[in-house]
Amino acid sequence: MNLFAGLEKFGLKAGKDVDLYQEDKKEEKEQNQAEKAVEEHKEEDFILEKTMTCPVCDKTFKTKMVKNGKARRMEPDIDLRPRHQYIDTLKYGVSFCPYCGYAALNRYFTHVTSGQIKLIKEQVCKNYKAGEPDHVPVWNYDTAIEMHKMALFVAMAKKARVSEKAYTCLMIAWLLRGKIEELTEDPLMEVDVSELEKEEEEFYREAYDGLVKAMSSESFPICGMDTCTMDYLLAYMATHFKEYEVASKCLSRVLTSPNASRKMKDISLELKEEIIQQLRKK
């Protein structure tokens, strides 16, 4: 139907298929495209190059770090693995000197004794072979896992605390989980991640065993965690490995602690219910 039929006598013509709202739709489309462009975030938007001085060889180098307050926190995994929108901040948890090979989690990088420096030079720097300079804008999971494994090797060489080695193992396990999620996010792609899952499980076990030892031999805070956070984390990990007696003891301490937050107690109650269900199945 021609909406403007009868106007021909005024010398005006319009086609039958005229769209009254064509311009409005065009403007709306352009606005949506502009908003989408604003909403699109790249990982490099959250990264900065920070100049560091290596405490082992005294040379300066640049490392990648996440900009403070830039990444928006999301709900963590049930075992407290942190999540952020548009970026996995865990990838950038290590500082690595490309000149001598010294690497450590950021929280431990500058805290190294003269005795540890001697051990690092003897067991790491002496055999270290410098690789290609880091010119990539962001680290992928393979690079991040490699850097964290380097930090774990150095931690062993310098005879670091049990907690540092255990926490580094936990970071590697979480990074492996992130890589698995990235590989399997497209359900149409068939990817064999069995070896990655096996490796994640091995590092998770090492992390659990180490944190249990640290809990009984080190003072708090441990790896930045207070007693309630550590108890909950160990409770979940113990549940994962079906060590329900350990898990129950840890949860009891959380649920009776006056320092535990309401949220921490709520997720502890949920985990307690899960343990009860698992025991009933057995």
C-alpha cells in the first residue's frame, strides 16, 4: 500500500515500499555500533609496563603488571580463584628478570636475602640462557604458566618458605584452569584437554599439601590470607581430594570465628552441605 497515494496532484511522489522510520533506524544502528565500540575492551588496556630493578643482578628491566583499580572484579570461583572482567589478572602475577633468570611472584620479588641471592646465582643464573626480548603486548596462558614455573624453580633454589612454593603451585593450577576454559569456551570445537587437567590436578595437590604444612609452621597472614580465608580454602581443597575430616575441621573454625565475614560463613555452610551429601553417597 502506498501511504502517500493522492499526493501526486501536488507533484509529490513516493514509492510504495517507503519506510517512515528509515532515518531513525539508521541513527539507532549507528548509536549501537558506537556503544559497542566503547564497550569492547582489549587486554592490553589493563596492562602497564613497569620498570623493575632485579635484586640479584641489579639490572633494570620492564615487566607487565595490571593497572591498579582498572580491572573490574567478578564473583570468584568456589575455591576463591579471582576473576576479573576482560582479563585474567593471574597471568601477570610474576616478575621475571630476562638478564639473570630470577623470577618470583610479585609479592615476593624484592624480598630476597643475601644468602638466597647466592643460591640463586649458583643454581639459576649460572645455567640460565637468555631468551628473546619480550615485545608482545600481553601474555597468553602458555607464557604466564612458563613464567610461574620459572618462579617455582627459583623458589626451590633459594629455599623459600613452604607457603611461597605452595602458593606458586596454586597460581599455576589456576592458570591451567584458565587455559582449559579458554580452549573449551567454544562448544563446537573438540579439544583434548585431558593432559592439562592432569597437570592442573598435580599442581593443585602440591599446593594443598604445602598450604597444610604452612598452616602449622608459619604465622599469619600467609600469602596475604588471614586465618578464615586460609581455613576456607583448605576446606574446599580437602573436599576436592575427599579428605572430609580435614575439611570439616577447617569449616568449623570458620563458622565459629567472630572474624569471619557473613559471606565467608555462607559459602562455608554451602560447602558443609556438599560434604554431607558426599558422605551420604558413600
